[in-house]
Amino acid sequence: MTNRMLSFVNNEKQMPDKRAAEERRQDFREIYDEFDPKRAETQASRCSQCGIPFCQVHCPLQNNIPDWLMLTAEGRLEEAYEVSSATNNMPEVCGRICPQDRLCEGNCVIEKGFESVTIGSVEKYITDTAWEKGWVKPPKPKKELGRSVGIIGAGPGGLAAAEQLRKKGYEIHVYDRYDRVGGLMIYGIPGFKLEKEVIIRRWKLLEEGGITFHLNCEIGKDVTLDQLRLRHDAVLIATGVYKARAIKVPGVGLDGVVPALDYLTASNRQGLGDSVPRLEDGTLNAEGKDVVVVGGGDTAMDCVRTAVRQGAKSVKCVYRRDRANMPGSQREVYNAEEEGVEFVWLAAPEAFVGDGKVDGVRVQRVHLGVPDSTGRQVPKVIPDSSYTIKADLAIKALGFDPEDVPTMFGAPDLTVSQWGTIKIDFRTMMTKVPGVFAAGDIVRGASLVVWAIKDGRDAAEHIHAYCEAQAAEGAEKGADAKTHAAA
């Protein structure tokens, strides 16, 4: 029924209805409504079913996007969900938070002149429908293998690996230092991009499938890595990266200068119903304040839009490059501007100023020089161009670095790169410690949820291959011992 496709020549691109900026500023609910079935089918039918699907090529998970778009256009949603979930453990998450404008949609063939297919919104529609209809099932293996794997970290990489290994028949134990499953998806990403029930229902589904979660469990304190190695046939480290990247300017220690993750975690915990003293006493609350966020990535966008919803007096985002060269999603920038955020482009922070407490951010004007080895233009400070932006709350959103995992885990045999990420053999994803694997941001550095899911899935395959080889080796040794005894 491919005659239903190629409708991009007659139908314009449409996103799901978006709540008005003034309305969505008042709460933390997601800003887009659901597609109605007819509009979803129409938007899916805009796919050109091109011979080389660049949307799929530029998806880290290699999702079979053209096929599930065609199935959606034909109203075959359950089949569309089966195809979508075959390569993605959390399509409902990726449909919401992936920067589609930089990945699949940004590489859509019809984008040149007709605007891309709304891939992310259709993906979200397919999976949300699947949850409503009961098509999403817990991971149930055909048989139990009698082997167990311990996974450190309940973020997207750890959860993807856990599900894949559980399907194969492994007993899975996931260890996480936080009190809820999800990692940055639960505490780092605000509800207006990813409502927390989306993560909680996935957590409960995995538990229903037999995966055991050990929460409030710190490796190196509550249990050692060596103890986990004794408990399990293999161990996967998928902790992510959480340490705020430092900014070396005067005044960084002033009251009111806070790391992005502290700020976002406080807001998300409040939304989940927790008591948050540092938010309640105003330390991490933007209400009535002039807020300046330093940074240009997706975390910075999360911070500025959170500050708007907390009732900030003004919100400014300071970034040393221009709009075209910022790493964050352009869609997020547009949403932030709609909600009243002011962007201060080509400005580099020189100092946080104030007497004990921050009352301003002094910045210098910047121009972009020649490209460096990465191809990005290098920011150059313009002499004598400093000026101060008023700020009662300054949020550092400059990215994340890995924590010192070998020291934290009491595992000096784990080796790290010059950036502090765990070193692995990329052919096997195993660390220097036998039977201990690593995946996700703790290996590649701070990245996207979709990349963590891909790494978790890949790690599951390597762990399975390792355990199979270990079992075969054990069987061979057992057979040799029997032969020797008989002789």
C-alpha cells in the first residue's frame, strides 16, 4: 500500500499541537499534545521511502524508520510498534528528547525544500499508543540460563543492557546510588520534556519482567566491585557522568553560583513529591530572581526553561558562540525564546561578582575566529569589552565530566583515559578487569540518551558472548577432568 506514501508534495509538515507559551510557563507538563490518529497517519505518509534512508543511517540505533512510518500511514500501529521497539528499548523516551533536528529529521531527504517528516513525534505517538493498548510487554525469556549479570547504573545504558540480557535468560541485578530508576532521565531532564511517569512505568515493567533493582546502593561503600564479581558471571559499569565541568573564573565560589545538575535535580525531586530543603529555602529556587545560565547545550536549555517555570524575574542564557554554532537543539532554543528567555550570544563569562553572594556575571564580548581541528570556529575575546549582567542566581551548565570511578569503586585495576572515562577494549567492551564491561557516557563521555541505549544493547551482546565462552570453557575443562579421572 505504498501509494499512501509520498504525500509530502501535498501535505505540509505539522507537529502535534503545542500549548501556548504563556500556558506552559505555568507548569512542568510536556508542551506537545498527542497526535490524533488521522494527523499521525498523514504526517507518516509524507515519508518518501527513499532508496537510502539517511534518517536511519544517522540514527545511532539504526532504527528502521521508513518501515514504521509506512506501517503508521497504513494504520497498522501494532506492527509499527514491533518494528520500532525491535531496535530501541525506550522509543517513548527517544521520541520525546532526542535532538531529531540534528539526527534523523535533520538528515531527511525531503527536508530540502519540503521540510522533514516529523519522525520523533510519530515515534512518540506509536509507543504511547502501544502502552495504552497493552502491547508493551515485560521482558520474558524463553528459558532461564542459570547465569547472572550485575549492572551498575540504572540510566538508559544500564536499563537497555538489562532488558536485552533478561530476554536472553539472565538473572539481572541493577545497582544504583539513587532512590529511583532512570538516572538523568528521572533527575536531570525536566518534566516539560519528559514526564516522569514515562520513566516510572518502564521501571515497573522491567521489574515485572524479573529484573531486580538495588537502589540507594553505592558501589565502593555498600558493596565493592570485587563482591559483585563474585556474585555475578559478569558486571557492566554504566554509571554515566555526573561531575559538573569546572569554570575557572573569579567568584565561582559565591553563594548563588550553582551547578546545573544540583538545580535540575532539586526541581525534579519537587515535582516527584520529595521535600527539597535547598529549593524551599530559596537556594535552588529561581522565583523572583534575575537568572543567568552559562552554557549552550541541552542542559543549559533545561535550566533556562526550568527557571521560567519557577517564576524568575528574568532569564538570560550566556553562550560564547553564536546561535548557528551552539551544541544544543535549535528546537529547544526556539521553545525557550517563546517562553521569554533572552539569549546573550558571543559572550564569555569573565567573573561572577558580588559581596559574598552573586549579584552579577561579568562577561566579555567575543568574535569567532578561524576553525580549529574540529572544524568549529574558535571564540576570541574582544579586548576592553567587559560588561556585567545582573544575576541573583547563576547556573553553570558547561557539561559533565566522569567521576574517579576506580577510587570510588575501590578498584585500582580499572584504567581510565586522559579524560577520566573508563578504558575498554572496543572489540569486546571489556575493561582491564576480566568479566567487567563498561558502556555509555562513562566510556564515551557526556552524550545523548540514544547513544547510551545503543551502547547498552551492544554491551549486552558482548557480555552474552563472554558468558557463553566461559561456559564452554568450563564444560571443556570438566570433560577433560572426567577423562583424566577415568584414565
